[in-house]
Amino acid sequence: MKIILANSYNELSRKAADIIEELVSSNGNAVLGLATGSTPVGTYRELIKRYLEHSLDFSGVTTFNLDEYIGLRASNHDSYNYFMNYNLFDHININKDNTHVPDGMTNDPRTYGRLYDRMIENAGGIDLQILGIGSNGHVAFNEPAEELNLGTDLVKLSKKTIEDNSRFFESKENVPTEAISMGIGSIMKARRILLLASGEGKAEAIGQVLNSGKVTTWLPASLLLLHPDVTLICDQEAFSLVDRRIMAGAIV
Ligand code: GLP
């Protein structure tokens, strides 16, 4: 895992956007894996700015999002479908037909998930997957557990995630308890992964991933250590519990 340290959230967002811009400019038909949550919002804002300022061209780009809450329609303001339109797709020249966010209204997540994974494969696979990290070390909605899904499938949200994400909802009771999420296998197939972590709320998870030298399904983000091309962009707060003696060589 390569590590890029940023001095602020804005710097983190700019550095993430630099990597996305580099890919999209060199491959107009790039396939991006996209994430929701507050962490990538600054990156998306930066991409919109670059589209407006120097016509960064998304017309040939295809996107696949990681996850969606079960029971929320795309038109629901709390859905990740809505989030993506609001925070990115509505403001750039992407062809909406080429953007994909899992359908939270599916009544057969297993079959739907297989179809979603096939769609990713048919698009040529993900060139660059953007990821956030949960405070409990989850990636997408793959929660710490004895076993993790390989492919896109139904997941039950942990108490911690429901608590963390309740800030986006009217109350904790309104947070859906299930989601459809790309599995760890779907994520690990991406050719390159960009993991973003900001703020002290992520320090424990990032510290655990980088310090222990072990991988475990109880810390889903640790499985990313097995991927050959992961770049972590991290601000100082999220990096504060990492043992710098161990990780010094990884910082670029
Ligand atoms: C949600 C998403 C994850 C995201 C995580 C962290 O649970 N499913 O993909 O990484 O939140 O979100 P935030 O960036 O808001 O801390």
C-alpha cells in the first residue's frame, strides 16, 4: 500500500482528484468505482471544478457505485443514488446511462448482485476504485464479520454503522438496517484502488490496518493489504495512530 499524507481535507481532495483526472484524461473510456459518504464529497467537488474550469471530459466514462440502502428509491434524498446525482453526476458531462448505483428496491439482492458484478465485468472491469473507510474498518458496506461476501449482495448494517450514518438521516430509527453492497471480491478485482481517510474518527481503523501486519475479515479494510495497487490518501488526523517507524517506507 502506498501512502500519500495530506495536510488538510482540501489537499486530500485535490490529490485524489489529481489521480482521477490523470486516468480520465489518458483514458476517455475509463471505468470508475465510486463511493459515497462525506469523505469523497470534496474530491467530487474538485472534479466538478476541473470540468468547469478546463473541460475535464467525462463523456465516455462509466461508473459503478459501491452500495445502496435497501428500501430507498433512487428519488429518496437519503439514497446513494440521489447522493451521486446531487454531488457529482448532475454537474459534469457524464452520460447518466453509463452511471450505475445498485438498486435499493430490488426484491432479490442475490440475483441482482450477480447481475451487477457481470455488468462491471462486461464494462471491462474497474480501472480505479475510490473507497472510504468506516470507523469500524468496513469498506463499502462490508461489515466486520466471520465471513464476507465475495460478490455484490445483501448486507446487514452493524450498530456502529447505523450510529455513524444516522447523521445523514432525521433520526437513528430512519437509517435502513440493510444494504446491497459490492463484495470484497468485486472490490479487489479493481485494477487500482484509492482509499481515502479523513479525520480522527478514522484514526483507529487506519492504525489497526497499517500497524498489525495481519489481515482479517473482522477488519475488512485490512484485506486491501492483499491488493497489488492501493494508494491511501490520508490526512494527519486519520494517520495519527499509525506507527510511523513501520510505515515510513510506504509514504510517497
Ligand atoms: C458508508 C459507506 C462507505 C463509506 C463510509 C464512511 O458506510 N457505505 O462506503 O466509506 O460510509 O463514510 P464517511 O466518509 O462519511 O465517513
